[in-house]
Amino acid sequence: MSAPKPTCPAGCALLQDKVVVVTAAAGTGIGSALADRCLEEGARVVVSDQHVRRLGETHERLAQRYGERVRAVPCDVTDEPDVQRLVATAVEHYGRVDVMMNNAGLGGTSTVVEMTDDQWARVLDVTLTGTFRCTRAALRQMIAQGDGGAVVNNASVLGWRAQPGQAHYAAAKAGVMAFTRCAALDVAAHGIRVNAVAPSLAMHPFLAKVTSEELLSQLAAREAFGRPAQPWEVANVMVFLASDYASYLTGEVISVSSQHA
């Protein structure tokens, strides 16, 4: 039996007037929910995604409510010029970058025995190296601004825990965790914070399409609440880490999970 689903709380201006960049923000997952929550918390938001059509649809939906407070920039996080253009466009439109939300990631299922070099490399390039590219570009801009900033990365509990067929994804997410801790120390003297979240299971339509009902039921059964998180529940923790309420948190990985110990 699962616990009742909560209602998403109203915004409290946690990111008022901050400029936030969100990668992989199109579609129905955590990135899209994150863009919504940042706007609800008063931010100006640049949404990006490699899927141009879905990005356009996301921008149109958000702009109807938030107008010029939201911009869209296509970006493939495996392409360095795209990443540079993403940050440069945010600065061009809004004058600065206060928060980088690294949500882009790529999954897939394959045993180590059957996994190809291309499968391994692709997952790591998007999930780990893409996070590195976007963080590097954002940090350079934040250091130039000279007044702090925040980076929030999306990791996964699979960076800590094992699951069959997920060696490439788990390795990438464990890498995101280690990268987060080290990057935080590199820029602490500049007043810039780097943290990450590690969600266990956040349900959205795309995940339901690519994952069997049997596996989703098994994963949900491991949760203390007997249900997956809703994407906005993960987004709320990311917003907290980006906000001034987390001013003494850096190099931390926060588990967004209700899993039994």
C-alpha cells in the first residue's frame, strides 16, 4: 500500500531574480519540473535540450505564463561549442548566470558481458562528461562575475547501490558524485557552491515507456512510501540546494529517496 501523494507547494521566492540554466529541460521528467519550479520561485530561466521540437513546446508552454522570464537554447551537452553557446546566450539575455542545473543524463540497460564500447562511452559522455562541460562553462562565468553562484547536479542512488544491467549508468552517476565533491573544493574560495541530488525513482511518462511495469513495481516496493517520487519532489530539493537556504552546503550529495535502510 502506498502513501497518499502530496500536493506541490506554492513558490516562496527562493530564487527571486536569479538566472538559472537547466539542461535536459524538455519533456515530462525532472528537468521540465525543475524549470517550472525555478520559475515559480521567481527565477529567470534558460531551458535547454537537444530535442529541438520538445524544447520549443516546453518554451511555448512556459512563456505563456512567464513571458520574457524564460528563454530556450538548443544544446547537446556532448558538444563543447553548444555548451559555450548555452552559457553565452544566458549572459546575453539576462546579463549573468547564477545557477547551473545539470540534469542531462542517458540511461539504458545492458549487462557488462553484452555491453559495447559505444554503449559505455555514450552514457558516460552525456551523463558524466556532459555534467563536467556544463559545470566548467558555468563556473568560468560565475568566477568572472565575482559574486558567488551555485551548481546543482543530478546524480542517482545507483551511484551508491547496485542494479543489474546498469553498470555504465551507475559508473557515470558515481562519477557525478565524485566530480561534485572535487569541483566544490576547487571553487569554494570564490563563494560558489556545488552540490548534487541522488534520486531513487521519479516517475514520469518517458520512464514508463522505457521501463517494464514489473521492474517499476519492484523499485516502487522498495520505497518506504510505496510509490515513486513525482518529478517536482526531486526538483524541490534541487531548488533548495540552489537557494540561499543552502548557503553552508557544498560538495554534498543529497539522497532524494524514501528507500528502506
